[in-house]
Amino acid sequence: MKTIIEPFKIKSVEPIRFTTKEEREKILKEAGYNPFLIHADDVLIDLLTDSGTSAMSARQWAGIMDGDEAYAGSKSFYRFESMVKRITGMKYIIPTHQGRAAEKILFSIVGGKGKYFPNNTHFDTTRANIEFTEAEAMDFVVEVGKHPEERADFKGNMDIDALVNFINETGPDNIPLVMITVTNNSGGGQPVSMQNIREVRQVCDKYGLPLFLDACRFAENAYFIKMREPEFKDKSIEEICHEMFSYADGATMSAKKDALVNIGGFLSLNNEELAMKCRNLLIVTEGFPTYGGLAGRDLEAVAQGLEEVMDEHYLHYRIRSTEYLGEKVLSEGVPIIEPPGGHAIYIDAKRFLPDVPADQYPGQAIVCELYNVGGIRAVEIGSVMFGKYDKVTGKLIPPPMELVRLAIPRRVYTQSHIDYVAEVVIEVFENRDKLKGYKIAYEAPMLRHFTAKFEPVGEIA
Ligand SMILES: *Cc1c(COP(=O)(O)O)cnc(C)c1O
């Protein structure tokens, strides 16, 4: 086997800024030890998110010039619509400015008090949009998906028995729809098998429930299906996508992921009445149905990106480069969620820093050290992001996992960048005995991880 190479050459470059360790320590301290508050310019390799950080192709940039900015009926909309229809096979395609806007519109209509929405694992914006309507978001990922160190091919699958039990207990009348997130972002970017999607469809048919896909990483999921489900080894990615979407009645999509653009999203539906309601709400909050909060040029770039993302050479490189980083750090003993998922490597901070307790934020300690040592920006997904306080004792209630996510932007970094990231992670791991925990010096009442300020434990403020 020869080296898997980036399936593109570079036409336009963006310099990255080098800083010294002394400069970074000062920058991090001034940012209250919260990488969200660091200027992106002070980051060497930015692995904060894979959302909206893709490099666009020459053809996408050409589409930007070619975008039709007509208020109504723009030709860019029709190109976008026909591309989304080609992939999803769905009848009604509604553009939105990003994924959460599609969620907001959908759940404003089907949500509400006393309603329940099962999913393998809800992404945080999906959960927030459901809970905002006073409905409840339920997670039913398979048991193996909750164990970082256990390997399985489809750790994003829905637990079918748990789903059926829940429907029986709750009554199908209180469940407006069932959702599956492909790949399962919050569960480590783990894929969902076609077999599992079929089984969820059967359950939905039995109880008369619609099935929706949170399709943000549909192409990455399709690639995993091709690689890991023997039935699909000779099918094209587009054929696999068709089949995945064929089991769904609707889908929400953030184009900032698998449409390879910096902004955009959509809602696709088969039900005419629901589509009418969604469009009416879209006009109030997003815009006219042929642009939905986007410029015509953005719609062009999405249409082109959706075509490019299904290219097998691209997906091969994409999934392999994530796996490559995972294998490199694993070979030196760094604990991660196994096997590597599609869009990110998740370091298991509990096993990385077993002596730093949850209320001293082990994930945050690793995130800070990755920046100090190598100028790499990652994100804590643990007690900082999801920790709650006990109302009586005021003590931290930690979430089940303490993770650090290294998300890989699409088509942005080369293999030597990834080699460098692995070296930094390994260096931090080798010196882990020196790492100290952090305490929170300031926090906002909601979504505190964005703005919180920290102090190293033991330092006099
Ligand atoms: C990013 C994401 C969303 C929300 O999309 P935005 O474009 O960020 O609003 C929803 N679901 C999943 C699985 C995501 O990864």
C-alpha cells in the first residue's frame, strides 16, 4: 500500500503565525486559560472545531463569483435545491443559515411541552432547540458507544430495545419524530450502520413515527458504511447516501460540516403540510424560501461542496487522516476514544490525568498545555462544558466522560501538520505528571465554556 496523499494541490495559501512558548504562556494567562478567548491569529494549528473551517475548492470559489443574488428564484437556489434533492431524494428543500436554524424551525413546529424526541445522541444545539420548546431530548446510543476504550465498528448506533421500550412507556402520540445523528458527533464522531438505520425505520413504521436524520456528516458516515458493512463494499458513496436518506422522512443539515463551506444549512422534508409550516416560519426568521438566510453565492458553494464531499478519494483521505492521528498518539499510549471517529480525535482526559479530579477540570488542563507546548487549540468536552452544580450542596456533578476534542478541519492541514500535532500531544502526555488542575474564576450562568476564566490550582490570584 502506498501513502494516502491529500487528493488536491494547493493554489492559495494562508500563513500561520509562530509564537514562542513564553508568548503563548502570556497569551493564555491573559485569556483566563480559556482557548475560546484566544485570538485565532495567536494559534498555530486550530483544532477547535471542524465546523465552518473547511477549505473551499477552486470550483467553489468560482461558484462564489457565479452566485445569483436575485431575491426570489435565484438560479443558485435551483442548483442548490437540485443537488440536495439528488442526494436526499426528498421533495421539499429549505435553505437555512446553519444547522441550528433548521432545528429551530423544525422543533418550533413539532416540539412543545409533553413531547419527547429520541436520538442516538442529540448534538447540543439540537438538544437546546428541543428543550427551548419545553420538550425533552432523549439519548439512546448503544452501550458500547459509552465506553471510550472499547472498539466496535458502529458505536453511533441506536439501542433498538431501549428505543422500543421508551416508545411503549411514553406512547407514540407524545413522540413527534425519532432522530438519528450521522455520524454521532457528541459520541466521538462514531458512525451508524445501515442495518441500524433500517431497524430504526422498522420501529418507526410499527408505531407510525417519522424518522429524521441529523445529516451533518452524512458522507463520512456513508464512507464508514462502505468500509465496514460488507453488503456495501461495491456500492458508490452516492448510492449509500441515497439508501440512508431513503429511510428518512426529513433531515436537518449543517453545511458547515459535510458541504465543505464556511456557512450554510438546510432542512429537507417529504411532508407537504410540514414543509408549508416550516417555510412560513422561515420567512419570519431566516428569509424568503429561495435563500433562507444565505447569499446566492453561498448556495452555489454548498451545491458544489455536496458534490465534492461524496468523492471517494476525498473521503478516503479524510477518514484516514483522522485515523492516522489517532494511531500515532495511541502507539505512545495516549488514551483516546477508540476506534477513531470521522472528524476528530477525542482524548480521554480521565485516563490521561487520573489524579486530577473532575472539579479541577482535567480536560482543561490538557487543552491549556497543548496550547503552551505547541500552539494547538483544542476544546474541552467534559465538566467545563457539561458540568452541573448540585442545587443543595453546590458541588459539581460531572458528566460521564472528560474529553478533549481535536477536530480536524476539512482539506486545511497537511500530513506534516498532523505529524506535528501528534508530537505535541505525545510530549504533553509524557510530561503529564507535571500538569495541574484548574479552578473556575468566572463563569456565565449558561454555556459557560465559551466565556469562563480559569486559574491554575495552587496559584495565588
Ligand atoms: C454542528 C452540528 C449541528 C448544528 O449546526 P450549526 O451549523 O453549528 O448550527 C447539529 N448537529 C450536529 C450533529 C452538528 O455537528
